[in-house]
Amino acid sequence: MTPVRLMGAPGSPYTRKMLAVLRYRRIPYAFMLGSHRERADLPQPKVALLPTFYLPGADGEIEAVVDSTPLIRRFEAEYAERRVVPPDPALAFLDYLLEDFADEWLTKAMFHYRWRFAADADFGQEMLPRWRVAPRSDAELAPTQRFIRERQVARLYVVGSNDVTAPVIEGSYHRYLAALKAHLETHAFLLGARPGAGDFAAYGQLTQLARFDPTPRAICIAEAPRVLAWVDVVEDLSGLEPEDRDWISATAVPDTLRAIFAEAGRTYAPVMLANAAAVRAGAGTVETEVDGRLWTQAPFPYQAHCVAWVRGEYARLDAEAKRVVGAVLDGTGLEPLVVAS
């Protein structure tokens, strides 16, 4: 079997997400460190994001493909064994929500903690440029280190990290750790005894929050060491032997998982909805209330698409699956995200 080729970096949560998926699914891969500019022999993606996969297009020619969520679905169609999307449509939709919550909300905490706090920014500046195969001296690295820090700090506004939103982001991180810790006391993964796409999305963000960046790492160690251990476990699940019965039933979702959905409904849902409304209106600023506090940020068009995609996934469910999903999400605050009013 020809290995799947991808380019990424250890400091990219989405790279870590996809590498863990490939390991779990036992899909052979060839991982390349570096940047797109360093590989002129490869096709360039329309948007330079990590990871970038190099896969056959409809015409058989290799093309650069990004965006982890559709990539996971592509691999679900191309590889039959050890799937990460549950076969039950209702449970698959719940997993899709968990994945999007991690990809689009936990990433705000990841970016916020990495570049808002001086100790974290110092560490990130020091380490991130060193993840290259070709060695470089400290003097050669210095300009790149300064460039990365200045660029990323200047981009905090993109994820909505600012003086107004900081308490919302940080409070949510603490609550999420507590909720995940409680869930992992009785379940190996979010959806039972085998991982779904939502697990790998959470894992990707937590490789940075719980494992790399000093401030959120210290919080995780102090408040949820079980989560830290879980991140290490999910790193390589190639030896796990999953069975169909390992998925939980969508009609018997535990309260600990509902608590994670409730955190998503408390934070992620109102921000995603306000952002989508601002993008539709062509507004210059997103403003809403989250957890009793003001949230304000620049509009983020990609996350407006995410709302449409979530609703599209829900619209494809049959009436019974929608009933099951509705029962799980009832009272969590996620209902208006799933169904337009």
C-alpha cells in the first residue's frame, strides 16, 4: 500500500490530530516536516494550512488537500477498517459536533494561551522554528523566531483573543478540563471504548494545551492529570482492537458527555452563531454575550461555513435520528446551532 504523504509540524494541533488518526487506522503514511516553500516539487494548496496532504485528485494527478474534517471522511470512504465515524447516524452527528467544538472552540484557547502570555510566547518563539529537519544555528534561527512571534501575536484577533474575551476563553478551558476529566473516569473515549473523530480533534488541541504551552500545561497538571495521561494514550492507538459494541448508544448518552455538550452550548454555540450572523450581514465586528460576559472579535468567514456544515449534517438525518439527537442536546444550548430558528 502506498503511504499517504502529508506535511505538517508538531506544533500544529491539526497535524497531530491527523497523524493520530492515521496511526489508529493503520494507514501507512510518510510525514514531512517543513513548509510548503521548502518543497517546490509538490503542488501548493489554495490556502497554506497544516497539515497538507498530497492525494490523487479526480483526474489522478496529485493535489494539495487541507482541512482535517473532510479528510477524515475521505479516509472513511477509502479505508474500511477501524473507522472513526460511528455507524449510527445520530451518534455520528454527535461526534461531528464534538469534532467541530474542538476544532473551532478549543483552538481559541490553544492560540490564546500560546501567544497572549509572555512565558508561553517566549517558549513558542524558542521552540516552534526548531522543528525542521535541516539544522540551523541560533543566529540563523533568530530572525525566524522574531517573525513567528510578531505574526502570531498580531493574529490573536482572528481567534477572538483580546482583553474582553480572555476571561471567557480561560474560564471555558478550566471547565472543559473538569468535564473531560469526569468523563474519562468512566469512559476510555468520548463515545465509549473506541475513539471517534471528536476524540482526535480534542487530542490535537490538547497536545498543545496540556503538553506543550507552559501556562495551560500547568493548569492541566494541577486540575486534570487524567486528561494529560489521556493525551499520551491517544497519541498512538494502533494497538487498540475496537469492536462495534464499543460505541455508546446514542439513546443512552452518559451525563458526563452531556456536560461536555453543555460547555459547548455555553460558549462555542453563541460565538459561532454571532460570527455567522456578522459574516452574513457584512459587519465589521462580532458582538454577543457569552456566559454573562461580552464577546467581541473580528468576523471569521471560515467559522461561518462551519455553522452551515453542522446544519447540513443535521438536515441529512432522518426523523428518528433527529429525535435522538434532540433528546441528547435538549437543554445544552446547542439547539440553535443545529437548527436555524
